[in-house]
Amino acid sequence: MWMAVACILIAYLIGSISSAYIISRLFGYPDILAERDGRISAATVFRKAGFFPFILVVVMDISLAVSAVTVARILTGSRDMMMLAGLAAVAGHNWSLFLRFRGGLGATAICGALGAVVYPQLVWGLGAAGLIFLLTLRPGISTIGGIITTSAALLIQSGFGFIALFPLALMGLMLGKRAQVLRSARVAVRSKIISRASG
């Protein structure tokens, strides 16, 4: 029991390490904490700093999630604990303890968590995501399509169970963060309108 709690806590703390914040500060780019919607992510770094820092953030995000799952595997050897650690790492990425519970949407962390637990099925998901992106040029939709494809591949191979639901649970964390970001954006727009009207 205590080992399970320790694995989840360690994974959350590892996921809470914000590569987007670290890379942007190391390269001397604008403080991404100033983003009003609360999103501190690889996409934000791409908009603010460009392609190379963006790639560094993607690699670091994936590596952090893989590390969190690997710790659980070493400590417990349990695939269920590895999945729980993956969920905790993505939760940390989305709601970082070190950034007052702000963070990214979790797509890169999800990729790392899935890669560490169900790599063969993730390959199918990445292929589907790439195809969807080429057809739609919408990264959000392609990410969701890739996750659903990964879950479907697991369902076909392993049947209905926690392992098949794992990608969908990760997607739930991403959609929860996206809903929070949209609410924050609406509040920011409303505040701006009220400010202009009162001015």
C-alpha cells in the first residue's frame, strides 16, 4: 500500500517538472507564466520561442513521463502501478505543484506514458494521429484520434479491461485541462470587455 502511494506521489512530482518553463527561462524567452489561460506547454514555447526550444520541450516532456513510469516498474514490477504512475505524471504535467497547479494540456506527457506502458499499440496510435493531422491540420483532433486508436488496438489485443481504458483515462485528463483553459480564456475576454466598457 505504502509503495503504491509512493509511486503515485513520485510520478506526480516528476510530471510536475515543467520543461516548458525551464526551457523558456534557460533560453531567455518571455515568461510563459504570463499566459492568461494558464497553459504552460510545448505549444506555448513554440509560439513564443520557435522550433528548436519546442523540440527540446517535447523530448523532455516525454522523457519525464517515461521516467515516472519506469520508477513504478522498478519499485513494484506491476503493470497496473505503471499505469497509475502514468496517470499521475500526466496530472502533474497538467497541474504542476511547482507552478501553482498550472501546466500544459498533456499531449506530450501522454505520449511518454503510453510509450512506457503500451509501446506497440502506441505505434498504431501515432500512425493514426499523423494521418488525421495531414487530413485536418488540427493537432487537437489528431491527438484524440491517436489516443482512441491506441485504446482500440489494446481492446482488440487484450479485451476490455484497465489496460484498454488506460489511454482513455489519460485523454480524460487532457480534456479536463482543455475545459479549464477554455473557461480561463472566456473569463479573460469577459474581464477585458468589462475593463474597456468601464474605461
